[in-house]
Amino acid sequence: MPQITYKTTALAAGGSVDNALAGKEYEFMPFDGAVEFGLVASGAGVEATVVSGTDILMRNGPISEANRFPQYPEDFTLSDGVGQGERLVVNLRNTAAVARDIWVAVKITPLG
């Protein structure tokens, strides 16, 4: 089962990441599959927008403040089915007054 991981160290206050999965091997799905997203920050104030193909799974929602790499299953709170060729997008925004570390993990299960 493939997994995409991403970590940003010290995303500045007010900073953002357009797509944490940009350029990753599975940004565009090479097959039909089920995806699960784990998002964790080092403190409060980080929001994410998560898109799987044409499905918006979360828009500007707060993510976990657990301050560690996402653990399965407790941190994987979003899931969806995605078709071959569809794009995975995880947009991150730090609304806190201080920098934050952010971890993103996407578990991918091929279907078919």
C-alpha cells in the first residue's frame, strides 16, 4: 500500500502551502483507489483544505495539534474513493502568531 508523506518545518505565521502533495508520485492517482489523510501540526492555528478529485473533504478546517507524525488510525480522519487520473490536494494555512511544524500522510489502497 503506497503512502505519501510531507513535513514542513516552521511554517511561518500567516504562511501557507498551496499543495503539500505537489510533485509527489501519487499527486495524480495512477489507478482507482481509496485514500486516507492524516494531518497533524505542532500546535493550534493550522487549517487545511483537502480535495480528492472533485470531492472537497474539508475546507479551512483545523487539524490535530498532536505535535508528531500522524498515527494510524487516530489521526487519519478524512477518507475518500478516488479515480485514476484524479488529483489529491492538501492546502495548509498557518493562522497562528507563531511558526508551526506540520506533518501530512496519505495512505493509498489500490482498488481493482
